[in-house]
Amino acid sequence: MHDRMANFTVLMVTATMIVSISIVSSSANLFCARRYINGRWSSVGNCDDNKNHGKVVTALKESIEQENDTPARPLDLIFVVDGSNSIGISNFQLIKDWLVNVTDRLHGKLGNNLRTEVLQYSNKDPAYLGLPIEYSTQFEIPYVLNDNLPMEEKANRIKSMPYLNSQTYTYYALRRANEWEFLQSEYYQKSKKMIIVVTDGEASDSPLLETWWKKYGETGIVTAIAVGDGAYMKFFDQLRMIANGRKGGERIYTIDTYSDLTTISSHLIDSIVYTYHRITET
């Protein structure tokens, strides 16, 4: 009854991304051995005629490749971008170009460990509506964390994002990011969370930013980086509250005009990568 037997040996060394599998099938008239090492199959013996074995090999190969595509230390990163009327449409175009550049470079450095999203904010829903934050339509979100899109498609969606051109409800946007967007990530349970806030003025709901910090920043649930433009000194304390709870100048970037965004790109990317390694090792 048992004229064929199969032995499976699996070795996974994730630190060096080496995966080795040996499969041996035998019967009275057939010997077949296959090994899968670093993305390639090699065989010894007469494997082509063994259709059942071939199905096993294919299934195992697909399973391994899917497993290798799972990030070991996932990072969910949301760009929370001010779309208020003080920015202006030409500056908003500069922001979108900058977002495309930074997102592309970050994916190049962090690979499949990184999931990104862009959330543009401006207005909020009236309190009397009692609308849960997840049902709000006040945001422009060209793609979300779970959208497995090529960079070209992400770039197209960012560039096509309309400008909201109204107020500056920063706390409301941070609530949406933490209370809904992060929760939708397929890696929510094990991912680290990071927010990059890009704004040019005082938040319309500024007294509530401390509430956000104490709930999400101070507890380590989210790591935030703040980028301030224009007359940032007038709301510098708000940038500090978002980034570090007013405990210093860590993770704050300031520029005089939006055309200067490119001057901070490399340092910001290095800071994100450094912070990623720091928070994923704890």
C-alpha cells in the first residue's frame, strides 16, 4: 500500500534570508530528490514523471515564497498632511512631489517591512452629528496601509490627490490615524507605528494635542515626527507636543518655505530609518 514515501527537511535561517528545503520521494522504480535554496529548485533523479511530487513541490515553493514576503519587523507609517488654505495650491503641489520622493526612497531602504499611507486633513465633522471618526469623509486618503501597490501607482495617486483648502484640525486627523487607519493594517498586532505630520500653522484644535500625546506618544504606541513650515516659531510648541510631548527638540524639522522640503529629505529619511531600527529592537 505504501510504495512511495516522502521525507521533508526544512531549514529556515531568517537572519540571512536563506531558505533550504530537501524533498526526497522514492518508489520501486523512481527516485527523485529536490532542494530549494535561495529561490531556486535543483533536482536529482527522475522527478519530471512524478506528478504528485511536482504538486507537493509547487505548493511548498508557493508557501515558502509567501512566507518570505511577510515582513519580519513591519512598520506602518502614515503621512498626516495639512491641507489648510494657508498653504496654497502651488505649495501643496510641492508637498505632493516631496511625498512621492520620500515614500519611494523609504521603500528602497526598508523594503517589504514598510507599509505607507497618506492622509490629508483640513476640516472636521460638527460635534452635534456624533459621527464616529471612521465614518468621517473630511479626509483625502489616496491609498491605505493595506494597499499593495507598486510605487508608480502610489505616485500617481498622490499626485492626483485634490487639495482640501480649508482649516487645520490636526488633532482630528491624528485621531483618525490612530483610532482607525492603523487598526486596519493586516500587521496591526505586531507592527510598529509611525506618523509624519507636515503642517504650516497652528492647529484649530490645538488644546487637544496634549491629550493625543499622552494617549499615543508618551505610551510608545506611536512614534511621531513633525515637519513645520513658514512661521513655524508661532506654533513651535505644537510641533514639540506632537513629536516628543514638549520634552525637547527631538524629531522636529522646520523649514522657511515649502520649496525647502527637499533640503531635509535625506536627513528625515535617515531619521526614520534610525528610529525604525531603534523601536523594532525593543
